[in-house]
Amino acid sequence: MTQIFSGNSLLQKTTKRLTMGLLTCLSIGHLASAQDLKTKPTIVSSLTDNGITTTTYSNGQVVKTVADGYYLDSAFYKNSNVLRSTKPKSYWKLTDRVGVAIPFCKEGEDKSLFLKPGAYNTLSINRFWGILGLGLMGGYQNFGVSDDYKGADGQIAKNINIINATRPLSERIAPSSVKYDTQGNYEDFYLLIGPALALPVSKKINVDVDLKGGLFNSSAPRFGAVTTGALGADAIIFRTSPSASKNQLGGLLSVDILYNFAKNWAVGLNGQGFLTSTPYTVDGGDVTPSSIKVLTREYTRTHGGCNFGLALSHTFGEKTGNTIYSLLPPPPAPVVCAIPTLQGENGMMYDNGSTTIPSFRWKSTSATPENEEYIFKLYKADGSGTPIYQQTTKNANLSLPANVSLVNGDDCSFYYYTVQSSVEGKCLSEASAASFGYRAKPVVQNIVAKPVEDQYMFKIFGGSTATKYFGGSSAYKPRRKARKATTVAPAKPADAVAVAKPKRLVPRRKKSVSGATGVKTYSSTVNYENVATDPNIKWPKDLPLPKNPAVYEYEVQRLNAGDCKPTGTVAKYKFYIDPKKPEDIRIIPDKPKK
């Protein structure tokens, strides 16, 4: 009978899968490399002069690589557009250590193996990059066996006492018949891997630290005692011997204090600490007064110790470090956002019940309007400063959606809106503002009008940059507080039956006037317009502060309670504001006090 095996064995399938995976990884790596070559800048030129290599890349970056022992001039180093990085030198270090090995075990376990000090020899090789390194360490250490195992504290003496207690006097074990033997010391072979540190203390002295972990091959000592048994054969009283399971995990910490007596040679002191576990077997450990049995058992004990000796190290394969100075490309020009110009009607008042909505249009003042987007915000002039509608658009006009209702009952309803330009989210311009409103319902003849709180319409003009205090003298710093506007009592109509005929308010643009000394140019553009019950000057929360100290003009008009028409100017003056102290608004007098 012939048995046929399938050609697609488990080994063949695994080999095929590994081959396909390797080919896939190579293909992806090739594509990634090709993509990197497309985006990675290429070297345009490279020039080396007096230990300094200047490399120019296709993206405009210039890199200067300085070899050890050379330097760049101070003018180059102080350049604020320079990036400095240092590449540490790398080398190999081979260290040999010899000395005395001292065992240390847990309390109560020293009596099991009776170890005494021995010797050690450790050889390590590390690859260093600067002060950090990685390497291997191999070594050997052995410990002798103390004669204390023959004493009263040893298991041999304890077993002899138990055996003699169960036998007649003629059959007891005599001390002269006991044969002690020591056939082997404790030995450790180890191969470890781990990091290393090379710390320079001075020009001639270094401290090396090695922390390694790995495999320990430990052989327990072999010692014991026998006596003459029946027919002259030796009978085991007690014996300790190595276990078959010798390989255990462990760790070692080594510290070297080295003195460099030559260019690549150093000598010094070494200290080590190690920790592992040791398995061993015991024969004759089950001797009791009621039963004399020679059985073999295996135990494992913690094993550690400290080693002290001399160290000799040699460095080779050294590669000199260098310093790289990168001249970064100049920063791009700052993005400037231009203030848009409003083209819709400003200050328009609509009759009560009108459903007309003003047109919101503006014009860009930027040289590249295609890169701008506009932020539109609509506010109700109730002092809350919270927009009731806002939208970001790239168009220069906007229509309110149907769900935004502007007419609010029979009272006067005032609104204002702001438009700001933004370029790719990198800048935001100052706001251009305009206002509009709806008149209140006319008062019916037989209805007594309710007393209403006085309302004032105020406007903020200008925005000129002030380089000095008022009057051109930096010593003149007025501290006047904003004076409160005189409250004008509402005029009673001559005929209580007749209703005052509403007058149309036509906004006027202030003429440009030259500023005082220290003020560049005074602009009369209306930056803000609102209605409030307090005529005292206060910088609106929703109006952006100027970037630098500036002078503005403030105009207050009292509104008629019946038709919301201005009845006359209450206050009109210029004021100075510092963006760092927006609460400290200073009134500019017509003529500074001397």
C-alpha cells in the first residue's frame, strides 16, 4: 500500500505566505521611497572649506556642517534665523573587569550551600552615541564551599543525630567513620544585554554604568558525607549537588570609575551587584526518627552578591561628532487684512409695521479680494453685545434668512451690523459698522403716552493714531473723567391732541480735520453707532479696540420719545484711548491747560 502526502504541506504554505508578505512589503517600500524622492528637496551645491561644509538645497535651505575642532564666526552664530544641532561622536568601548566575588543570600538560606567568597571576570562591549550606549556582557564567577557544612548547623550532623537515636549503641555511626567530600564549587556563567552610560566627570575621569539582564547558567556546589554501610558499601548521610535545570534569568549592575591614562585606554575601579536564582538537588533530606529514607529532592533559592575589583577599558572605532547650523528660509510676509467698506444705507429708519429689510453690501479694499472671506454679524441695539445672527461668506453681499425677524412690536427697534474680513484664518480686520431701525407706532390721541426712559443716540468717529499726548507734549497727561452729558427735559407738545410730525434723519459724514500735535490724521469715518440710556462715554464691548493708542470723536444726541428723532446734540468731544487700558478714557480739551 502506497501512502501519498499532499504537496501543500504546512511548511510549504507558511513559506508561500512569508514570500508573498515579503514581496508586498518591498513593493510598498519602493512606492514610499519613490514618493519621498518627489517631495524631498535635492542638493543644489555642496562646498567644503576649512572644515565647514555648506550645502544648499532646492527649497532654499542652507545647511552648514562644522567638523570637530572648527567653528563658525560669531556673526553667523548670532543670526536669529539659524537652527543649530549637534551630532554626538560615536565609538566602541571594550571593558574587562576582575576581582573578588562575595555571595549574599536571604536569611536562613546561607546554611544550605555554605558559600564563601570567590573570584569573577567580566567582559563587556558597548556601542556609544554620546553618553548613551548599548551592548553585551559576558562573564564567569565562582564561590567556594565553607567547611561549616561539617559543623553542628549542617544537615549532615542533624541526620547523624537522628540516625543514632534510632539505633542500638553498637550500630551507631561513629564520627571517625564519616567521610566528607567536596567535589565542586559554585559557578556562574552569564550572557547579558542592556544599556550603558558614559558620564564624563572631568577631562581625565569618567564614570561608566552598565545595566544588563539576560541568562545565568548556575551550577550549585557538590558536597556531602557518607559512612560505611552493610557489606562495606558507602551509605549516603547527606549530599548537595547541581540541578539539571541550570539556566535562570538574572540581572547585573556594574559601575566603573575610570582614569584615562592614554588616548584610548583607561583603568580604574569596578563594583557590581547581581541577582538570580539557583536550583540544586539534595539527597538524604528525609531522615526522621520514625523513618530513615534517602530521597532526592530539588530546591531553588535566591542567589545574589557584590563584586569588587579592577577595570581596564579600551575605545576604538571612534567617529568624530559635528555641529550642524541650518539657515532657515526667511519667514513669509505677514498677511494683512484690509477693512471692508460698507455700501448699504446707514442710519435708515423705517416706518412702523414696515417689512422692508435693508440691503447688506460692502466692498473689499484688499489688493487680493479673492483670498478674503467676510464675517457678518447682526446685533440688536439693546446693549447685550450678543449677535442675533452671524454668517461667514465669500460674497460681498448678504440677505437675511426668513427666520430672522427684525420688527419688534410697536416700540422703536434699533439694529446695527458689522463686517470684518479674514484671510485663510491668519488675520482679522477691524470691523466696519452701520445701523438701521424701525419707528415706534404713533401715539393715539386719547391714549396717554407712558413715560419712557430717556434715550440717546451716540456715534464714534475716527480712529487716528496718537504718537504723543494731547497738544504735542508728552508731559501733558490729562486725567479728566468723562463728563456726564446734560440731561435735557423732554419738550411738551403745544397741543396734546396733535402728534409731532416725524422728521427724517439724514446721516451726515463728518469732514476730515487735521489732528493736534502727536496725532497723524483724524478720520471722520463712523466706526460705531448705537442707542443707549446713559450718555456717558464708554467703549462698546462689541467694537474691536485699536491696535495702538488712538484719538476718536464722540457725539451724543437725545432722541424724542415719540418718534425716536434726534432733538439736538447733547455732547460732542474728542477722546483718547489706549488699548492696554481701555477703561482709562481721557477727554481731549479744545485747548490744553497751561
